[in-house]
Amino acid sequence: MTEHDDASAAEAVLRKAVEQLCGDGPGDGSEAAQEVVQALADGSGEAWTPAQETQIRAMVDQIRKLRDLKRPGGGWWRRRREGWARARLEDMVEAGGPELLHEADLRHWKSLAMVELMLEFAGSPMKQDDVVKVLVHREAVNAVTYEEYQQAKKTLAEKKAAAG
């Protein structure tokens, strides 16, 4: 399957989700949103070998687990589990290299960005302007590279540090 086919498939799934969120089609919008996130996670734009793809997906899952464990509260047991999860992620990075970690980090962020976008419209019917906003936002998210993502994170951290 070519990169163009991947993009077309992801766009078709996104349009289906948008239609379901608009109420134009049968089905559950949350199911469609999950399909969109999966389709976008699969279309990375770079050709990875199947073994590398498996490693990237495992790293994304580990990043999600680590992020979940890092939330406030939970006591000593969650902190211990967080340490184990961090160690597993470090082992994965050693085995796969930093390029795979960068791709996993970017995919994790893209997935979160699309979920947040879909949740914005989950509670109410979408208008035509909302559909355009979703499609534009999707294009913007997919166009982001790891370097741009890191620069944006750095700028945001600097602004946060300056503000408080």
C-alpha cells in the first residue's frame, strides 16, 4: 500500500467519523473517532519495516502507560509502577534507537491531538464549518514533523517558565 493509499484511507475514515458525528450516518461517533485515531496512527509518512513498526507501536503503548501513571495521586505503588514503566521504555529505546522513540512520541501526540479534536464535537451536532475545521486541523496535525513538535514543546515550556 502506498503513502497516497494510506492518506486516502485515513481521509475516508475521518469523513465517515465526521458524518457520524454530524448525525448524517448510522452508528456511534465514538467508534468512528477511534477508527480515525487508528488510521492516522498507521499513516506515519515514513516507510518503517514491520519489526520497526511493531517496536514503534509498543513504544507508543508504553508512553501511554507512563503518561497515565504520571498523573497526580496514587501513592507509592503507582510511583513504583511508574519506575518500572520508565525502565521498560528505556529498554525499548536502547533496543530500537532514538529514531523509533521520536516517531512513537510524535504518533502519541498526534493521537492525542485528534482525540481532543473529536471530543470537542462529540457532545453536539457538527455544522459545515466544523467539518472544515476538523479537516484543516487534521491536515495540520499530519504535517507536523518531530523537529517542529519539539520546537513547539520547547517554546511552550519557555513561556510557562516565564509566566510563573
